Amino acid sequence: MPTLTYLEAIRQGIWEEMERDPTVFCIGEDIGIYGGAFKVTDGFIDRFGPERVIDTPIAESAIVGAAFGASLTGMRPVAEFQFMDFIGCAFNQITNMVAKAHYRWGAPAPLVIRGPSGGNVHGGPFHSQNPEMYFVHTPGLKVVCPATAYDAKGLIKASIRDNNPVIFFEHKYLYRRIKEDVPDDDYIVPLGKARVARSGRDLSIITYAAMVHVALEAAEMLSKEGIELEVVDLRTVSPLDREAIAETVRRTNKVIILHEHVRTGGIAGEISAIINEEAFDSLDGPIVRLTALDSPVPFSPPQEEFFLPKPNDVVREARKLAAY
Amino acid sequence: MPKKPKARSHSNHRASRASRPTTPASSSQRTYTILDYRLERPRIELRQVRDGDTVRYEVSGDLSAPVPPIRESKYLGKQQCIEIYRWMLLNRKMEAALENLYKQGKVVGGVYFGLGQEGCSCASAYALEPDEWLGPLIRNQGSLLVRGFSPRDIMMQYMARAGSPTKGRDASSHFGDIQKRNVVAPISTLGDLIPVLAGVALGARLQGKNIAVMTYIGDGGQSTGVTYEGLNFAAVQNLGLVLFVENNLWGYSTPADMQFLIEDLAERAIAYGIPGVIVDGTDPCQVYDAAHEACERARRGEGPTLIEAKMMRMKGHAIHDAAEYVPKPLFEYWKKRDPIARFENFLVNVKKWLTPAEHEKLLAGVDAQLEADREFAVASPMPTPESAAGGTYCEEGCHEVKPKYGVPTVKSRKAPATLRAESAVHLK
Ligand SMILES: Cc1ncc(C[n+]2csc(CCOP(=O)(O)OP(=O)(O)O)c2C)c(N)n1
Ligand SMILES: [Mg+2]
């Protein structure tokens, strides 16, 4: 089994889908000869030609609008955003045109909007954001946020095959930092299914994307103290895997929710409500939120480090909760 | 000797800039061409003036100019003209029926009218082939009729009935059909249909077919950024978009000259590198000819066209709006240019393509159709409350997604052996 980075896994997933299905094509800024700002589509134009790897003007509403239009004719567009921070430029297309299409007039919109998100790379306020919650709040969209190379490949393939619009948030911190054995055959990871990234009996931590690795690092440290963390990787933030959330709470009775986006209106609030609805009686302690600060993402490394949740924060909160 | 790489133009590469300038050798002035089909060029001005304690609009110019004739079409024959005329009548009379339904309290929300614009809606949509696509705006109810929706569909939309195309979920012209009629449902937000229709043309081209796709934008809506994004994208990608800029002089209560400074919105085409055409939007023959030529260009794979249709919104923004801000003389000027009265005169008196008896019969047929549709729509049930739920997502088995024009042909090429430098990436 070849060892692939998270980025190579995404690349391979899209590549395989384009090989498999002639209706899949890529559209975005600088994705052709240049291969994309992060090189996810490197070499695609040579293999698939400029017809299927389309460089566009810097016009995010046009990219999403055109992808949607093409999907109405039965194509499966994969639209790259150079940075997910720019997704606001296409907000109306995504939330009003695309997301409501099936409900309003029965038009499936099998398109994928994908691109790099997330911080810890000192990208500053406009190259580090996690804007997924705007879209979690919009019925009709699916929101996918992989944490591992294996999942990244399986989830991008499932997203391309899905008949609904999927926003696929790649974490740019993970692009080249994580590697694992990834089968080079055709497999998918189904949307809407969480996974237990590490089993543990004492308390659960529910998270996704880059924060999965923060949680796993903390779990190693805590394990030495005899506290066993269960790490649940959501993989898909919309729709949420309600069952997996409830199950882990029933097993450990204590839960921390960890996310990289800002605190207010974050997914932790929604997950807390689900736990309240599904597993209230299983709780032996307060639900703890660990999140970024309620501020823009700061640029300078010490500031950004302060802004983001770190393994030590998890360790501190887990100790408190374990002792509760 | 190494072979010189062959320069190839790709299908998504711009063929040539359509609105090329001409620069006479003796001058540094460039000239561009805008095709203008109109038989009159009204010069009418609108100003904000203070009148005692209030500010109002005042109109000036040649308001007594004679009404121009209908311009003979280069393409339309007798039968086609009569068909278009019938669509226009159906459009107008359907809207009158909607107004009555509103007064009877049967309409949920407001009613939007295309009064004075029926020729533009109907003759433009008439230029499309059945397998081509249209994205209507709120006033293009006539375009929807031409695409094959019935008055009862539109009536049920306005009355929020279970049998409406959106099953009660959306109002007015906000519906579409990807199976048969190839209509993209508009959203309220203006301008967003433009890139979507461009994308439809892109999808078709990837499946091996250049099609014409048509949508509309108002003198007000064209101020949006997405209008620029969408049309520029279509231009650069050489997609067969036919964009009708319906300049009806008002965007809600704001006159067109507070939306843009140039004389004619068709001039915008120059800056996109595409052809720009001006038509009298109250003359269905001009509208059709321009639309037909733009569609043919689209089918040849030569890219988009911007057509500005000049006309007047003959009612308020919607039924609640009495349009008291519009100076009366402006209404009177355009009332004389009523598209239906003039087309009737053209067909009955000028061309004698319809005898008065045939004309009466045609009118009676339209009335009978509308009466039957009105009765059907009024008798149809409201949706159940529970039908609000479900259908937000396309679930397993609810739709099959397959290419509409044929499976794209894929060239087999070798994959590149190695990837380029992994080092020079934006942020690590
Ligand atoms: C982006 C956006 N802003 C505001 C509105 C509210 N609105 C609906 S129609 C309208 C006026 C549109 O004028 P115009 O484009 O000239 O079209 P017309 O009504 O004259 O046909 C406005 C302001 C909207 N629908 N979309
Ligand atoms: Mg207007």
C-alpha cells in the first residue's frame, strides 16, 4: 500500500473519479498548468486536458454558478476555492441558488466545492479561517472535513458521487504534515458517518479535521496518567452522526467538544444539544467546550498559538472533567 | 530535430474578441460597433426636482414622437408571428387573471407583471430550441409559457397550491424543470442566474453540444457584481449565453440613470469583448431577430451576446406599488408603444395575416384556455402542512443524474510520470 500525504490522497481521489466517470470535471482558479495554489490538481490538465480542468477568472460566484449550471445537465463538477476564506464571495450562489434547489424545484446539484481551510500556518485573518458553520446552518448542503489521508480520499470520492452539493473543507495544516498507507484502489468513506479514532473508557472528545490530531496527542499524554480518552472524529459536520455522538457519551459519560472555529455559534453548541436530546441521562459531568477564541484568526505565531486550542488545553480540561 | 509543438485551440478557448475596435490609420480614436435594430431612438430625460416640500421625478424630451411601425423580421414568417402574438396575449391576459385572483384574496403574497414587456419575454424565448435552456426573471412569465408551462402552473404558484410546480414551496415564476422544459428556477437575488446559465452551456459543451442558453437581467439588477462575473466568465469561456438586459427604465422606484451612466447598456458588451445589440423591447420582431442571431452564434460555438431591450415597466414593481413616482407623461408615451396593440395592427392591418374574424377566434381561444386553467387552479387543494418537510436533500433513488446530451467523450492520454516540485506552495 503506498504511503500518501493527506494532499496526495485528495489528489488521487479526484483523479480516480475523473478516470472512472467522464462527467466529473474540475473548475477553479490557477488549477490548470499551475496545478492549484497547493498543487492538488498538479498534472491534471496534462492527463485530462483543458476541457476538464478549467482555469477561471477570479470570480467565485461565477465558479459556483457555472458548476451548478453544469450539474443541471448531469455533470459532476469539482470546484476549487483557492482558499476557503473566499467562500463568502459565493455565499449567495451556495446558500440560495444551490442549497435550495432540490427542496424548491427538485433539481439535484451533484457538485463539490473544495479547498483549503484552517489555521496554524500563520496565514493571517484571510488565509486561516474555518468558515464551515455558515454552511452547516444551511439546509441542503453537506459539509465534510476529513482528518486523515485515508478518509480524505474516501470522502472526496463519496462527495463527488453524492447527488447533493458538498462543501469539502481540506485542512491546509494537514496537507503535507500527515501521511499514511492509503489503498490505491477504489473505496469510499460514506458521508455522515463518524469514526472512533481512539477508544477509551474515561471520557470522550468529539472533534474533526486538524483538531483530531490535537486530541490524539492529548490522549497519549493523558494515557500516561491513567486517563483514557475516546476520540471521535466526526468526518462530516453536516449531516452530523447523531448516533455516534450519543454512543460515545453512553460509553464514557463525560464529553469534551473540540473545534478549531470560533466558539459562539460553533458546532459544539449543536452537539451539546444533541447530547441533551439523545443521552442526557448518561452524562456524569458538564459538557465542556474547547474552541478557538471569538476573534478573527491572528497572524503572528504566538498570537495564533494562543488563539487555537492545543493539546495542553485538552489535557487540562480532561483532567478537570475526569475528576468531576 | 524536435517536433515543434502544435498550437491547438481548445473548445473552451476564446475564438476571437467579437467587439473588436476599428482604429482608422489617421486617428488614435477607436470605434466600436453596436448593432441597433430600433426604428426610433427616444431622447427622454428624467430628473429629480424639488416641488415645494417634496422631491419628485420630472420627465422631459420628445414625448410626442410618432409611434414607429413594427420592423419586418428577417426570419419570422406568418405562422410564427401569429404564434408569438398568441403567447403575448396569453401572457397579458393571464396576468390580468392573476390580478383578479389577487383582488379575490386567492393569491398568497404579491403579483408581478410583465405589462408592456410581453413581446420581449415571448419573442426571446421563442428563439430557443426545445433542448436549449432558459432562466426567467420574475417578469418573464411569458417566457415560461413559451417553454411549455401552462397558465395553471403559474396561477397555482401564486396561490401556493399543492399542484404548483414547486408543490407550494416557492412562489411566482420561481420554478423550473430539468427534465423536459429545460428551465432553471430563478432565485430572488438578482444576477445569479447569469453564471448558472453559462454553466449549463458549459455542461452541454462538455457533452459535445454547443447550445444556446438564455437569461435576463434588469436595468437595476445589472448593477450587481455577479452580473459582471457571470457574463465575463461566459465571454472568456466562449459559452453560448444570450443575455437580455431588459431596460424597462425602473428598478423598483429607482430610474435607470441612477443605476448606470452610459447611454445604452448594450455598450457594456464592448468591455466584455462580445457583441452588443439594441432592440426595441416592445417590437417582438426585433426581439426575435436579435435573439435568433445570438442563438445561432451560440450554436456555432462563438460565445455570448448581450442584447439590450428598451421598453417600460407599465405597472409598479409589484401589485402593491401604484408607481406614483413615475411621471404620468412617461406612461402615456409608452402606452402608445404597447407591444400587443402594435403587433395586432401589424398582423391584422399591415400584413393582413389575420382577418378580423380569425383574430376574434384567437382571442376567444386564449380566453377559454385561461378560464379553464383558472377554474382548475382555483379548485386545486392547498398543500398539507406536513408536506413542508422532506426533499431538502436528494436521497437515494430520488433522482438519477445522467448527462443530458450524451456521455462526454474522453481522450485517453498518458498520465504524467512525476509531479512537479512539491516545495513551492502557498503557505505550509
Ligand atoms: C440582489 C438583490 N437586491 C435587491 C433585490 C430586491 N429587488 C427585487 S426586484 C428589484 C428591482 C429590480 O429592478 P430591475 O432589475 O430593473 O428589474 P425590473 O423589476 O425592472 O424588471 C429589487 C431592488 C433583489 N431581488 N436582489
Ligand atoms: Mg427595470
